[in-house]
Amino acid sequence: GIQVEQSPPDLILQEGANSTLRCNFSDSVNNLQWFHQNPWGQLINLFYIPSGTKQNGRLSATTVATERYSLLYISSSQTTDSGVYFCAVETSGSRLTFGEGTQLTVNP
Amino acid sequence: EAGVVQSPRYKIIEKKQPVAFWCNPISGHNTLYWYLQNLGQGPELLIRYENEEAVDDSQLPKDRFSAERLKGVDSTLKIQPAELGDSAVYLCASSLLGRDTQYFGPGTRLTVL
């Protein structure tokens, strides 16, 4: 099956810093989503982005489908951004395959 | 608009006991998913429903796990009998259609002793 690799696995930032999270995938995909799992375990959908660039406030994402990667940018990070960020890809059959996530800690 | 609702939030049982989880998806969402999330890993799909039909259950361990979605709305996931290795978080998600944005519930954290 498709492989989804996220980097870095762990990231520690000071409040106000910027960061880039990367997701590589091993095959063509129909869909790619970024999620944030907060410290209470709730998964929040950030972006539905099979290709192109989208922005939502301090977050933006870019997917280059032909090169099989996606990037999530977080600017001016806040302590509430802490948690695990997951990339998930969908191939034929509508099955989402998740990466192992990036654990982000933002310190005040 | 209410999100995906799951209950219970936490469950502790002895091994070999049965357990059931309930999910109510977002109103109007035709597609419902059950995922399993082990500690430190991403969620893994167990089963996907389109309305009341299970269209992808290839990852569901059918010897002990079962699921149903009567009337194409609420869904129940059951484990009988539970094993120690079943300790995990069970997540329910829904989407308007397949290949749409998936919205997740808060999950049920199962501990099997």
C-alpha cells in the first residue's frame, strides 16, 4: 500500500516562531488532508488539499502532487498550536492513510 | 451545527468481556468511518459505510469485531471478546460523501485489563 512519511517527527518552538512540516507519499493520490490532533485527542481538519496552495489565517499548505509531497506552514506560532499534525492521503477506494505525525510543542 | 458525537468517552473492561461504542455522525453525512488509533500512531481505518452499506471492511478483524449502521445514520462498533491488544482510541468520522473532508469525533479510549 501507499507509504506516508512525515518530517520532522518532533518539533519544539518558541512562541512567535515559524515552522514547516513536510509530508511525502509514495504514490499518486486523489486527496490529501492535514489534521491537527490537540492534547485532548480531538482531530481537527485543517486543509483538504489534493493540489495547489491554500491559506487559513496563520496556516497555509501547499501540495505538489506531481512530486508527491505536501508542506504545512505555521507562522507566528502560539502555544495553542501544540499537538500532533497528521497528513493523510486518499488513493482509489476512498481509504485515508495517515502518516505517523509531527509532534509540535510551542513554548511560551 | 453539532459535530460527530461518540460515547462513551472512556471505557475500562476486563479481557474477554464484550464492549460497544456508539457514533452519531454529522446530520446529512452519508459516509461514516471507524478508525483505530494506537498510542503514537496515526489512525487506521477499520470500516467505511456509504449510507447503511459497509463498502470497505477489509481491515476489520471479523473474528471479534462487528459493526452496524442501521437506517444509515447512527453506528455501533462492537468487540467480543476483547483482548489486551485492543486497548486504543476508537475514532468515528463522517463526510458528506466519500472523497470529501472527513470530520472526526472525540473518540472512545478503551483500556482492556
